[in-house]
Amino acid sequence: MKGSECKFVKYMDGSDKRFVIPVYQRNYDWKTENCKQLYDDLVKIVRGNRKSHFFGSLVSVYNPEGDNEEFLVIDGQQRLTTVSLLFLAMYNLIEKGVVTPEDDKLKQRIFENYLVDKYQPEDTRIKLKPVKNDQMAFGRLFAEPESYIRESNLTVNYQYFYDRIQKQEITIDQLYAAIRCLEIIDIKLNAEDDPQLIFESLNSTGLDLSEGDKIRNLILMGLPAKEQEEYYDKYWNRIEICTKYDVSAFIRDYLSVKQQSIPQQKKIYVNFKDYVELGDIQTEPLLEDMLDYAKRYQILLEGRTGNSALDACIFRLNRLETTVTRPFFLEVLRLYDEHILTLGQVTDVFLITENYLFHRTICDLPTSSLNKIFLMLHHEIMRYDGTEENYVEKFKYALLAKKSVPVSRGMKSLQKHLQNGRFI
């Protein structure tokens, strides 16, 4: 591993360079406030007549399989992507005549040195290659605004820069000069360096990575580049979509199902790593299983089962934020996928659970025990006779047999409803 100081623009400069964000990295997630802070710093550089401003470190590894001088960005993609967005906003404003630089070569310099390789075809010329969905959003910013992906974080931040540059707090030439003052520590890994260990070490010093980010890294980083792309497209990106990109919350429930224990929020990654390593679970079977559960998790988030009563129940449960039920519901939906339960039986289970939670609320019973109740509920149902037969009836019995639930008018009412097969 070699590290050296250099100007950020020097790191980016060169039409033949390519900066690839590996698929095991998180998506671009800088917020507008981060972009505001960067732009504020650039204004201060100009007004304070400063010659340099430290912009952190960038860790990359040279990819010998790339067609160009290609670097895989291990750390620093947020800053690299953000400055690319800023350069693109500057270029587009000059191109459209909204701002006019004193340096008549500035537009060409920005475009050809930092954004594209003009000698490459249209679909491969962009130097920065973000992770899949971000890559599409970034590419659209080179086209007309009608094609922008408005909900993308990249588009939101690009628009922030596009609007703020027009305020002319500093001129476009001064802005470019300020960017040239940004300095980084350029850390390049050697063939013998272990990217996984370096990634974990960087994260331990306080980088803001979610537990899901670290798990994606654990699963994908050690694979050959071709398999990384294949598994990301086939499994991981689909898991992200199914879970609405809250992979950390999903994996917490996934581990709860698999280990019969709820991981602490800050230890999801550690628990997942132990689960995989101690179980000696291979990568593709693991991802296949996770994707199956992610599809069930998507039902818990969105409904769309085709059963109006079940979808309405899911909607109400989400409004009440009853996330404690999800490990149990994931197993119920698994039984449906395996054709053990019918959709009608699944609907009964969901409606009974809703009644149970409603009556507990009416009776003003504490919610502290609900995590454990629903964590172990499927296990208790299976323990009666070791089969899934009469699952719904055993579920009713198990739910009403909780010693933590005092007998009250409300709970007696629930028991009566269950015995009569009625739901309110």
C-alpha cells in the first residue's frame, strides 16, 4: 500500500482514466447538506485566498483487467461522485450559456479532463462508473433534463449544484480554481493488500457505513470481478429493491428467523458474519435464500398479494409500525411459498395477529415482550407435533397461551372471536 499527497484534480485528470465503484460498495448517499458543506468550503477558499484544503483520503486498487487505466475505488466514492456532479453542473451551465467563464477553454477542460473520454463511443465515454442504479442516473445527467431520474440522490445533488452556481457567490472561474485547491491522500493498494481488511479498518475509524453496506462488502468483495457483477445483478440489487434499500433492517429480521435471536442494531454485521462463517454457508446458496426472504419482506412492506383483506391488514399493520411481527410473518409467507398454507390461511394468521395486537393495546398491556413472543412463535407452533398440519389452529392456541397475557375482558373477547373464527 502506498499513500501520497496530491491535488484532487490531479487524481481525476486524464481522459484514459476510469473510476469504477465496485458493486460491493454502498450506493451514493451524500445528502444536500453534505453538498452544501462542500460548496461553502469552496467559497471560503476563494474569499480567504487559501491555497489548499484537505479533502480526505481516496483508496483505490488498479484493475489490470480494465481496458483503460482503471481504478476500483475502495473508499472515497462519495467525494469522487460529488465532485463529478459539481463538474457536470458547471459544464452544463457553460454549455447552455447560463454562465460565461473568463477562460474560454474552461468548458472543454472540465469535460475532457474530468468527465469523459472523447475518443470513446457514447455509451462508454463517461469516466466515472457508479454502482448500477446510480450509474443510470449519472448517465442521464449528460442528456436533456426530461430524461433525468428525479428521485435519484445523484440528480437531487446535481440540481443543488446547478442552482447554487447560478447565484454567483463566486464566479465559475473562481469555483474551478477552488476545486483545484482540494488536496487528498491518494492511497493505492498493491496486489498483496487485502481490500476486505482495509475496508473493515477504514470502517472501524468512523466511516458512516450501514450494517447492510458492510454485509454487501463481506459477500461480494472476495469474489472475482466477473462473479461480483453477476451476483450483484442476480441477487444483491434485487434484494435492495425488495427491501426498499433498507437492507440492514431486513437482515436483522432474516437473522432473527435463522438464529432465533434478535441481533443488536450495531451488531447485525458481526452476527451475520458469524452466521455465515460458523455455518460454512456458500455464497450463492446464501444469496438465493436471502432473495427468497427479501421477496417475502417486500410483501410485508407493500402488500400486493392479490387478496384485498390481507393487503388491507398489511397496510394497517405498517401504519401501526408493528415491525416486531416480521420474523414470524416471514416464516408464514415461507409456508405459503412452499404450498403448505393457502392464501386464505395466511390471511387468517395476519388478521388474528392484528386482533391480538389491537386487544393488547386496548388492555394497555406492555409491548416489551412482543419481540420475544413473535420471534419464537413459529418455533412454538412447530414444537407441538413437529409438523405444519393444522398450523392456524396451533397458532391460535400458542398466541392465547402466553403467560405474560393476563386474563381480562379484552383478552376474553379476543379468545371468543378466535374460537368463532371472527375478526374485527
